[in-house]
Amino acid sequence: MLEIIFPKIHKEGKKILTITLSINFFVFFISETLGLLLIIINIWIYYFFRDPDRVSIGDDNYLVSPADGKISMITECNGPKEIGMEEKTFIRVSVFMNVFDCHVNRVPTKCDIEEIFYKPGKFINASLDKASEHNERNILKVKGKNGDEFAIVQIAGLVARRIVCETDVGKELSQGDRFGIIRFGSRVDLYFDNSYELFAKIGQTVVAGESLLAKKK
């Protein structure tokens, strides 16, 4: 019960809370009303950066969601050209995270990180399709243990101003392992080929590391 009320938070949140709580302390001496308002904001920041443990299915024939949120788009398209996947066709599942969702991102299957490419860009609404090409983003090319290649793309949104990637090229991650976080409000795209049966539906609410998006045929 205590873990629900007081969940552990990501280290990015600890940095911000240290600053905002310090400001909150001094603001109380100026205005009690403003100080109370900042307390509410600090509570929101605390829960925004929550980092709960998740239990994945533990079966790499399945792909789990890389993010909490709602599936905003499912489309067939070429892979990201920045990592040399533009010649292949993939199914792209986009998970949109609003400012109340947990923003810790997780890998969909056991994999090796083959390439990481960061690209600066705009900050238009992440729920729009053109955000995949124009927004600031961080692209991971990963290879699953069965040899399949995937792309995972962290996309900054209208409010988001920092993408944090917490893995490195050559690192091996297990299904559901954390690989980064985005602040505040954003999107994650997962690209996989048509050798997988799609489970995901547009409008579906998903949980990172747990919700099943597809299964190997």
C-alpha cells in the first residue's frame, strides 16, 4: 500500500524535486497561498517521475509495450532512415504519454543495443503523425535474441524538453528493462516487421513492460 501512495521515483525526478522544494520553502515566506500552490505542483512532479517495478511476461516471442499511455497510431511504414532501416517496411505502433502517465521507457523484448542516434528537432504535439519526422527524438536500433531487428524511438512532445537515454551501444537488456525517460508529455514509437501478429488496438491503454503488443507468428 505504501508503494502505491509513495512510489519510488526516477533519479531525474529527484534532481528536479530538490530544486522545486527548495524554491517552495522560500516562497512560503513571501506568500502562503503561492507556497500551497507550489506544494500541489511538487506533488504532481513527484508522481510524474514515479518509477514502479513491472513484471514482464518473460517470453521473447511477445513484444511488450515500451511506454505507459494510449496507442495513438498504428501504421505500416519504412523504418527510420537515421539508423539505416529505411529500405524495410515495418509496423509502427505509437504510444502517446500524457503528463499524468509514467514516463519511464522499457524495451519490448530481450535484445542487444546495436545503435543509438539522437536528433534535435521541433516540439510539436507528439500525438501528430509528423512528430515522427520533425520532433526531437532518440532512436534505438536493437536486435532481438531471435535475430529480428526493431527500432524504438523516443519522441519529445509539445511540453517535453528533455529525452534521457540510459543505455549504451553493445548493452544487453532483458524484456521490460528500463532504457530511458522523457520529460514531460511525449511519445514512443516501436517498429517491428510483419513476422509478428499485431495485438495492439488504436485507443488502447497500455502499461510499459507488461501490455502485449504483438506475438511472433
